[in-house]
Amino acid sequence: MSRVTSRDVARAAGVSQSTVSRILNGRAPALVTEQTRERVTRLARELDYAPNAAARQLRRRTARALGLIFPSAAHNVTALFSFAQMFSGLAEVTEAAGYALVLCPSTTAERAVEMQRVGQVDGALVILPLVDDPRVRGLLGTGAPLVLMNQVPDADGLNWVDFDNVGSSREAVLHLVAGGHRRVGFIGWTGLVNTQLRLQGYREALAAAGAEEDPALIQSVPEPMLYPQGTEAMRRLLSLPCPPTAVFCGSDLLAVGVLHAAHASGLHVPRDLAVIGYDDEPASAYLKPALTTVRPPFRAKGRAAARMLIDLVEGHDRQPASVLLEAEFVIRDSG
């Protein structure tokens, strides 16, 4: 008589083979009903199903690999420098710990959970940069070792690592206010979590300085956040009856566009218009004038995320954790 397999149990229960495996291994997702769990368990017992010991042992071996899941989207073009730096930090830690790093461009965050389930990776680092991304909630309660590489406001139960977008932006805008600027503009794509947090820091700085916030001074640009978007946003600000005397940008690439619009309008930077960017792109120090900006610790972020995930995989940490790294404010000539 042939041995009963999980496929036989799945056929009898009217569910998929993977659902049977998850239920019998105690890893079924929350969407599996209690009735289904009971039916599969009962049928496995009645059919005298016993998991193959060798296969079970094989599944328990670690892959010694971590997945890096990042969305394929237009705004990623503007983040090549930050991705390269973060990847360098990730690789530094994973290589030292004996883990391979698997790059997985995907628009589906659940892919990370599936890869871990089938043993392709032991855990995953996930980048979900969009505001109100529904996939964040989908990751809750999966039980898979996951670390998000961006801040997730109000998402208890998830592990994440990021730098302090709010605090660093507040410091940059307070620097402008201290320089005598009362009308400070903001330019960024507010569809990104990071930009929303930087906008929060901008607003907190104005409030702390007693400066009135003017909605007309906040310009949300479409993706991707490249030079033309910064130029067009600055032109709109300059067309206001009372234009700003300073601008804080959500990225250095937008700030370059702002400098172009300022020069085209005959404005001197920083005498007529102070400009601050964010990211400290390699070319920012070589612009004329050299760009004042915020330097996020991209490499440190990668290292911290890799260490957190390896701790999760190896069972050293089980409680959800968050790490917020400081970013450096770099004062140059533009503001």
C-alpha cells in the first residue's frame, strides 16, 4: 500500500497542498478558517498521514540567504545612489555572517513571505516606500522573519529600520528660519513616506519658530523627482504674489532644478533665495553654489537592517523592534 501524501490530504479536504502543509506545520495564515484547520487535521489523522521525515528535515535546513524585496517603480530611478549605499551596508553584514543576499525586484511584498515559506530565503528585507501601502498590513501576523527598510508609522508588530526624516528636516528648516527667512517653501513628492515625514519636520520647524505656514508654499511634484519637476515647482513658487526667500527640497535632485529656476530668474543663491536639499548626492558638493543638504546614513541603515534580520532568523530577537538613525545636516554655500 502506498504512503499517504499531503496531496492526498489536500484532495480529500478540498484545499491546496500548501494549505495542508501550513496547517500541519502550525504556520497557517490568519485567513485560514478554524473549520478548515479542523477538517485538515481530522482527515490527516483518519488517512494516517505521516510527514516524510527526510523531507521535513530538509525543509528545516536554513538557506543561508536573505531576500531584498524592492518595488519596481519610476521613483526608484531617483534613488539609485541611496540604494547602492544601503546595499553596500547590507552586503557588509550579510557576507560577514555567511548569508547570501538575493535581489528580488517585485511589486508584491507578499513575495517575501512566499520565498521564505518555500525555503528560498530565511528571511527578507522589504522596501515599501509609498504612503498608505496596503501591503504593509498584509505583512502583519505572517510570522515570517521580515524587516522593513523604511519607517512605518502606526504599524505595531513590524520590524523596521530608517533614519530620522522628521528630526533632520526640522533641523534644516530651523537653520533657514534662524537665517531670517519667514517664508520657506517646500518641494517634494508627497506620495512617498519619506517625503511625508520630511514635510512633517518642515511643519514642526515653522511651528516651533512661530512662523505661519502658507499652503501655497508647499509644492507636491509628480514622480519621478528629477530636475524638471524641481524647476517647474520653483517657477510656480516664484509666480506667487509673495514668493519664498528660502526653499527646502525633499531631495537633492529637486534642489538642482530649483537652482536652475533661480538662476534663470536672475536670483542669486543664497542672497536672494536660500536652498537646502536632502540625500547629499555625490555631485551636491560640486554644484555652484555647493548645496546645503541632509546626509542620511544609508550604509548604516543597511547594516542595521541586516543585523536585525539575522537576529530574527537565528532566534536572538523575537519582539518587534524599530531603529531610528540620526542624519547629518551638511552646511555648504546654498543656504
